[in-house]
Amino acid sequence: MLTVLLSSCSALTRLTSSLPASALLIAFVTWFFALHASASELTEQGQDIAQRLCAACHGLGRADRSPLSVAPAFRRIEPRVDLNEMVDRLQNGLVAGHPEMPIFVLKEQEARALVAYMRSLQVD
Ligand code: HEC
């Protein structure tokens, strides 16, 4: 077992030392920032959508109160609804079971963005 481990270790060392370490580092840093930039862009896009479509009734951001008091603030939506299902629900027509709320049908990308935004608000 130990010999297997040792030989795979030295194989790994040989492999990594044959690659220029700086190139690896640059690749990693680029990947890391690309990942984070796209995650926050998605959340920002979701915020725009929420602002446009939902803010008339639902409290956004850190707000615990909604303009329409019967509508739950997005910050506290999580125990009421499963955000994992929300991407699908938003594409298939989100029905809140409340006559005041219109039925929304969003494109997949918009639904993902809106859910990313809602997720970013949840109080733990
Ligand atoms: C015209 C007002 C209005 C708008 C605009 C509105 N909502 Fe609502 N929404 C409500 C009300 C009122 C409720 C509470 C329904 C209830 O308690 O049965 C609600 C409830 C919800 C719920 C909880 C549903 C559940 O199953 O408990 C979600 C999720 C939701 N809204 C998402 C959204 C999203 C996302 C948008 C924007 C795309 C939006 N709403 C826009 C009025 C609105």
C-alpha cells in the first residue's frame, strides 16, 4: 500500500515538475476569477429581474417587509418554498395560489439568475 502511494507520489511530482508551475498557477487564478465573476453576474442579473417583475409586491434585498404585506419578503422565502425546485417552477409558470400574483413564465437563464439572487438573500 505504502509503496503504491509512494510511487504514485513520485509520478505526480515528475508530472507537475515537467509542467511550468507558473502556467499552472495562472490557469488556476484565471479559472477561479472566471467562476466568481460569473456567479456574481448571475446574481446581479437576477436582482434586475426581481426589481422589474417582483418588487412591486415582494420585499427585496435586506428588507423583511414587502410593499404588499401578504407577499413574503424574498429574504424569508426559503422555508416556504424549495428554491431547488424554483428554477423549474419559474419556467413552467410560477403560480403562488394567490389571485394578486400574476403567473410568470421565465426563460431558463432568467430563472437561474432569479433563483441565484433569491438564494443569496436567504437568512440562515
Ligand atoms: C402583484 C403582486 C405580486 C408580484 C408582482 C409578485 N408576487 Fe409573488 N406573491 C404575491 C403574493 C400576494 C404572495 C402570497 C401568496 C400566498 O400567501 O398564498 C406571493 C407569493 C410568492 C411566493 C411563495 C409561493 C408559495 O408557494 O408559497 C413566491 C416564491 C413568489 N411569490 C415569487 C414571486 C416572484 C419570483 C415574482 C417575480 C417574478 C413575484 N412573486 C411577483 C404577490 C406578488
